[in-house]
Amino acid sequence: MAAPLISPSILSADFAKLGEEVRAIDAAGADWIHVDVMDGHFVPNITIGPGVVKAIRPHSSKPFDVHLMISPVDNFLDAFAEAGADMITVHPEAGPHLHRTIQRIKALGKKAGVSLNPATPAKMLDYVLEELDLVLVMSVNPGFGGQKFIPSQLKKIEAVANRVAKENLRVDIEVDGGIDPQTAPQAVSAGATVLVAGTAAFRGGPGVYAANIQALRGGG
Ligand code: DX5
Ligand code: ZN
């Protein structure tokens, strides 16, 4: 089984020195940089906006994997695209026009992702899956880092992976929430190709970021 890509979430980084943290996690071997955007409305937490994405953009050339946990989302797509997002992932639970939102992300020249909350069935992807570059399966209820992995999501990862394989689609399957060296191999064997990790990537400080990422990649 191919080793997963690792997309560390800067939600767990030191917000007082985000540029430095992005440089450090990039140098430590991150494949992507996961940027958790929260509005205090779609999720019970507030984090950062397009201005911070713009500020950290010069500190890494790795793809910015921007996860928009905001509602409504459409009025912010252009701002995040201009700020430097490479992939923009949205939640179907955040609004009524998912297909139109995906069309807009692609019209902006960005990769399009859809993220499913733990209670949202994979069926939600039925009429958009072939438009996507990425499916993000939430293995925690979104809003905070440091939560426990929800094992019931393994079946959803498998269901999405089976559909992607069956329809021969080029869609990455990313898993987000509670990923650590114990849960990483479970997610990968269920079909994950990209793992998001906040706590497990940033814990211990810059001196161990590379070891943290290696442990997630090796899964053990
Ligand atoms: C949660 C975010 C996740 C979170 C992961 O709402 O979408 O990306 O930062 O954090 P850990 O890896 O600590 O569960
Ligand atoms: Zn996220």
C-alpha cells in the first residue's frame, strides 16, 4: 500500500509565529499544508481568514489545502483563491448549492474538494464525485484539534475509496481528525491517500516535526 501524503493542519501550530511554523513543517517533510478556516457559525470556533493565508503563502511552496468550515461559503471562494489556496474544500452541510460552488472553485483554477461531517453519508457525493479532486472525510466533528478519531468513519472511507476505484476517478481521499500513528494505518487501509494531522504533527515543537510526520507516514 502506497504511503499516504501528509497534510499537517496549522490549527495546531503556534499562531504567534505562523510563518516560521509553516516554514518548519514544510522543511520537516509536509506534502501539503492544511489550513483550517472556521467562522464560529458553521463550527463553534473561529480561526483565520484570507489575509492570513496571504501572509503565510510566501513561507512555503507546498500546496495549500484550504478547508473552509464556513457558511455561507460562496462569497469567500475568490478571496481564498487570490490569497494563495491551491485546493479549496467545502462542506455540503454549509449551503444548498454544492454543485455550483464546485464549478466556481474550478473556474478559479483551483482543485475542488468536498468534506463530509461524521453524520453525513457518502451518498451526498453521488452527483458531484466525478467533478472532484479531493474528498475529505471528517473523522471528528469539525471545530477543534486534539479530538478522538471516530472509528465509524472507516466504513465511509472504504465506501468512497471503492467508488473512486470502481469509476476509475482521480480523486484523493483525505481523512481529517484524530489522526496519529495508531489511527493513521487504519485510515490508510480503509483507502485514505492523504492524512491531515494537527496535534500529531505539531506536538513537541519544530525539533520533532520531521519525526512526527515520518511516524504518520509509516503509520507506526
Ligand atoms: C477540525 C479540523 C482538523 C483538525 C485536526 O475541525 O478540520 O483539520 O485541525 O486536528 P487533530 O489532528 O488534532 O485532530
Ligand atoms: Zn481540517
